[in-house]
Amino acid sequence: MNKIIVYGIPNCDTIKKTLDWYKKKNIDVEFHDFKKQGITKDKLAYWSQKVGYDILLNKKSTTWRSLPKEQQQKIIGEKEAIELMREYTSVIKRPVIEINGNVLVGFNEDKYNAIFSPTAK
């Protein structure tokens, strides 16, 4: 299996749950901390191409809800969403996981179990 990279922020409960899940399964992952390491525009564009910017942009987040309505209304497409996610990494839905050229967004134990079961290819 190729390297697995989990992107997020360490104090996020969903990230903690995700990292605990991998640890219990004895699966090594690399953790990329948005707050310390940032995220590139190219990486966000790549993820957006794979899953869609609307999946990445977490409009239920505290960060999104704390933005002025005028700023929220300016997010009308991928370009604006990527710029916002670069500026406010906490608005990115977590975790974002890169594995085998695929991108998974959010914690989904059933999906993880299907991907990492002994019979999965």
C-alpha cells in the first residue's frame, strides 16, 4: 500500500478519531498539520478536481459561520473557495486523506473498513 497522508489540525476531534482508527488498525500514516505546514493552492486544486470544492469547503464549520455574510457570498466558484481555504484552513472539511491517488474527505468508518479490510484490493 502506498503512503497515506492525513491532512487536518491536531486539536480537531474528527482528526483525533481518524488517527486513533488508523492506530488501532496498525496502519502507518503521515499527518500534515494545516496550521503548522499550511496548504498549497495546487494541493487544494488537486483535491477539488478529485472530490469537488463543495465537498472540501465546510460550510457547517465554526470558521465559515464566523465569516461576514458578504465574504461568504463572494464564494461563487472553485477559485474563490480555494483562496478562502488557503487563508482559513479551518474551513476545510476534515480529514482529507490521500491514499493510492485517491482523496477521501471526512471520517467514515465503514468506508475505511472497506478500503483497509484484508480482502480489499
